[in-house]
Amino acid sequence: MRFINLTRQNEIGANSYFLEIDRRKIILDAGLHPKKFGEEAIPNYRRVGDGEVDAVFISHAHQDHIGSLPILTRRQPQAKVFLTPATARLTEIMLHNSVNVMSRQRDELALGSYPLFTHREADQSKDLWHEVGLGQRWSIDGERLGANGSELSFEFFYAGHILGSTGILFRNGEQKIFYTGDVNFLDQTLQRRAEFPTEPLDVLIIETTRGDRALRPNYSRAGEESRFLQCVLDAFDRGGSVLIPVFALGKTQEILALLHRFRSSGALEAPIYIGGLSTKITIVYDQLASNSQRSLPGLQLLGTLSPFVLNGRDVPTTQIQRNRLYVLSSGMMTENTLSNQMATRFVDRPEQSIFFVGYADPDSPAGRLKAADDGALLQIEQGASRLPVLCAREEFDFSGHAPRELLMDYIVKTTPKTVILVHGDPPSLDWFKDAIATALPACQVIIPEPDKEYELW
Ligand SMILES: [Zn+2]
Ligand SMILES: [Zn+2]
């Protein structure tokens, strides 16, 4: 087996990994870097010969796993792309949205090569997609297999991260290689925890997102949800509203489900606002509600909660009344997004509140606002004047990623001969390397250098 890390740095950026098993060539995920541009934002696909790849596997529809898929399929038009039906629906929406964003960036940032792919190429990429459900064994040529064959096969396992997310188990004779994608071993409000294989593994390729921080000692999702409710009620008592910057895919639907719980128990009744891309994605969540591994399978988020839908033209002028909940993307309050625009109207108002419910890069507007001192002057929107930070701010741990302690439990349970650490910043990777060395001294741990080929057997 050969492994090459196609990302350009050890980080959470544009995920993509090359795998060769028994002379069959495979690529895991096809991400796009959220903060880089042009060639630097794309995995190093040149490392693999054009037209040589047999199969591409997509773990889930977040941009850092699918954002360059049309570029990869342009180079590898013979490859079959395997993904779950839910991931296919979501990926289609995300790719077309990405073309729109890149077309805007072409003008705003004078990027001559943008968009990196067109709407037409996003559609053409779909011709190569093969939808595969959980718990079925398939050959990488796309044939359904029985349970006992010895040829190279794969099977999807539910990953508990967002709708459609999977880990992928490859079996080749006695050998077992498992890629986690992004995983959560804790129940979220909507998404139930992962159901991963527990048999011994030869190679485990595992995400390490939260390796740099321990789980808070008395953390529980239920406790965090109660604290969130109390903070919203306190914010309303101050006479203001609450802005919750969220990723359009995953976090928006988790927060809507949480607000549904509060509403149905009579604890909180307040108008909710969401935005464009989030609406399209929530429609897919609703259509697949009874068909996915989630809590509240009967809940129709849009039909039941009836959120108001805002667009970019509304946000600068809409009247902000008290006791409103603005659940707007993007999660990092990136420039030219609804949450960024709304934040400029919240940040210098002491009666207003901004609640952070997920990861924000320290350099992003949300990251800078999280870290700012009270009263500090902060520029939220490019080119706009700096504003004093006077609004209330709170942070909540509603992560869609497993805490590092539970990832370690999984590693110990499956006793892999080799662990390949991916999807984490260097401090996270180092923590796992040390923790595995202690827990499983015989295990080979690899932090795969970009571009370098690792020959495992
Ligand atoms: Zn993800
Ligand atoms: Zn990811």
C-alpha cells in the first residue's frame, strides 16, 4: 500500500489523500482551501498522473472535502466517484454556490483564473458520481459484492458529523484500511453519533481537528444547550437580539433543531432569521429527514420553525427589533456574508449579543471578534470604519467533531498497526502522536509530509 498526502500543508485546508492498494489508485476527498487562492487552494493533484485514478471517495459535503472535485474529475474523467446519496445532493448545492462565490472574487480580487471551474463543469462532474448507501460492500469498479469476497472492496460507515457524512472501510483480503473523514462520537442535537467499525485495523487514517484542546471536564451537550438557552433569555432581558454566525451546512440545522426543542418545551419563543445558502441546504435536510441517522426524524425544520429568510440586500436595512434570533452564515463571519454584514450592525451596540457556536480561524472576522477586548476597536468589514466592541459575546461548544479523548478511545479499540494523522494543525497532530505512542507503543504513527510517498507494505 502506498499513501501520499496531497494537501499542501499539515492543516485543515484542502483535504485530499492518495492511496494505492493492490495497484488500484484511489483518492480520498477533494477539498478546496477556504483561505487561499488559485493553485495554492487546490490539493496537489499533479502528484498523481492524469487519467490514472480508479476511484474517488467523498466523505462528506463540506468545502474542505469537496470544493475542488470538478478540478479533480477534469484530470481524472475515467474515475468513478463514490459518495452517499445525501452527500451527492449537498455537494451539488455547495459546488454551484462555490462557482458563484469564485465569480464574485474574480471581480473583487482581480483573480483572472477564477472561477476555478464553471457551473457546467460542476454538472459534468456529476456524470461520474455513484451513490452508495451505508452498510453495503462494493468493488471500487462499482459492483455490488457479497459479504465474503476477498477482492478489494469498500463500505461506508455513518460518521455522525453532518448529514451524509461517512467513514470508508477498504478490505483487501485480510487487510483493513479505514478513513474516518470528519467524525463525531458524541450525539449532537440533530446528528446522532458515529457508528464506526470496531474490528482490528491495519491502517487507520484519522482526523485530528480537536487534538489541541481537552474536553472541558464536566462537559455535556445537554449542559451546553441549557447554558445557551439561559444566555439567549438574558440577552432578550437586556432588550436586544442575538446574532449566531453559523456554517450553512451542518451547524445551521443543528441550531435550528435546538431552537425547535426550546420552542416545543415552551422555554423560548422568538422569531428566527436564516439566509440564502442555509435555506437550500435545510431543504435537503428536511427532504431526507426520515431517511438519515438523526434524532427528531419527523421534524421538518423549515415547515415547523418557519424562519424568515434574509438576503444580502435586506441585511443592511432590515429593522432589528428586540427578541430576535439571527442564525446567519458564514460561521467565520467572512467578508460579504450575511453574518458579517449583520455583525457590523450588532458589534457597537451594548444591548445586542453575538454567540459563537463553532470553530473560527483566529484571522477571520469571527476569530478576531472572539479574541477582542471589550471596547477595543475592530474592523469587521473590509474598507469600513473600525467599531468599538460593545455587544455581549458568548462561546458555546457545539462542535461537530469528536473530542480528542474519544478519538483516542477509537484508536485503542481498533489497535491499528499504522495510524496516519490528518485534518489537524501541527499542535493537534503532535498531541495524537504522543498519546498513541503511550497507549499503543507498537503502533506506527505517521504525520504525512505533503508530497512524500509512504510505502506501507
Ligand atoms: Zn466537515
Ligand atoms: Zn473537514
